[in-house]
Amino acid sequence: MESSNRNRALALAALFQSAAMVKEIAWHGRCDLDQLQTMVGSLFAFEANTIESVYGGVDNLERGLRTLLEQIQSPAHHVDGEISRYVISVLYLERKLMKNPEMIKTLRDGVDVASHQSEAFGITHENIMARLGETYQNTISQLGPRIVVQGDQSHLGNSNNAARIRTLLLAGIRAAVLWRQAGGSRWRLIFSRNAIVAEAKGILDRIVE
């Protein structure tokens, strides 16, 4: 994975996209199925050599790019606290995960099973969401602290929604891994913030042309 501002911007966009979708499902019980397919597909892109190929092209990260720019460029009192909290929590849990080889193997095995099942059901089928959600519970949820998702209890209490939320948090972990592989770090985000913003704007401008 090349260490570049472009790759870091795309990885962050994917992370913000997963966080925004978690919030949407939690409060409204729905999400864009094409966006869901993109995020779930990233979990199965084991052999991809570029971030673009992980997500099927930069066009599929438009929502994440917009969310990233909104969150980074907005005044502090206008930042979406829920989305920021999910992003920060996922980045923290990814660092803990990388120190636990046994858990990484358990996670990979669970994703492998879901990947094979998806060949029969399709990657956004509720059975695949359930398998990936269970994998999240058996791995990332055990690291602590658990990510507490806010939302409407009528939606959070729905098992299909809960599985989708856990799957999207798992996709967020995947994006956090890509961020790290592209040279991302807490200090990089602080000191290269303007460069990442400029890169995200440039990518977004090309998408909407």
C-alpha cells in the first residue's frame, strides 16, 4: 500500500462513510444498499492491491468524502459528535486489534466463512450480515471498550439492523487498517490535515464533474 495523501484520504473517507451509515441505520432503520454493498465488499477484497479496488472505485466513496470534509472543515460546534465518536473509537480498536494476532486470525476466519456464503446469497443478504455481525461480536467487541451506538430503540432492537451496524463497524476497522497501511497516524492527521483535505476535495471534484 503506497504511503500517500491520496490513499490516506480515501481510507479516511471509507471510515467516515461507515460511521455515517451506522448513524443512519441507528436513527432511521435504513441505509443506501449500494453503499452497504461497497462497505461489505471491502471486507471480502482480500487480494486488492489498491484502495480504489477495495471499494470498487472512488465513486463509491462519495458519501464518505463529503462526510470527511464536513467533519474536518466545520467549526467545532457544528461537527457531528456521533460520527466523530464512532471514527475515533474504531481507530482506537484497530490499534488494539493489531496487537492481538490470535484475534486477527479469528476475525479473518469469520470473514472467510461469510465470503464463501455470499457466493450463494449475495453480499448484503441478511444471513451474511448476521455472520459478519457475529464475527464482530466475537472479536472487536471483546477488545473493549465497546462502541455504544446511539439511536432509536425501535431500530436498534431490530436484529437485522443490529447485524448491519456491526458489519459496518467491521468495515470501519478495515478502513482503519488501510489508513494505517497508507501511513496514517494520529500525528499525520494533525500535521497533514490540510493536505488530506485538499486531496479529498480534488477526488470529490473529479467524481462530480
